[in-house]
Amino acid sequence: MKTVEGGNLKITVTPQEVIINDNVKAIQPSIKASNGVIVRVDNLLLPPDLSN
């Protein structure tokens, strides 16, 4: 999945959870918004140039 800034997100879906980039977990069901969905996560998602 592409981010707004053009980066990539790795989404892993199991029957128990959704994990983003191997270390960020979705912690509540998605909330529908007028232009997409809002997902509460348990950690920050940083751009690749800031996370190295």
C-alpha cells in the first residue's frame, strides 16, 4: 500500500490482528470517514528517512 508521501506500507492481516510494517498493530476497528478510514495504532509510523 502506498502512503501519501509515496512510501510503502507492509500490511499483514491474520484472524487475530492487523500489523503494519512488522511492528505497528491496529488496536481498534477502523472508523469510516468521508474520505477514507481512520485506524488507531499502538506505535508511530515514521517515514523511511526518519526511521533509520
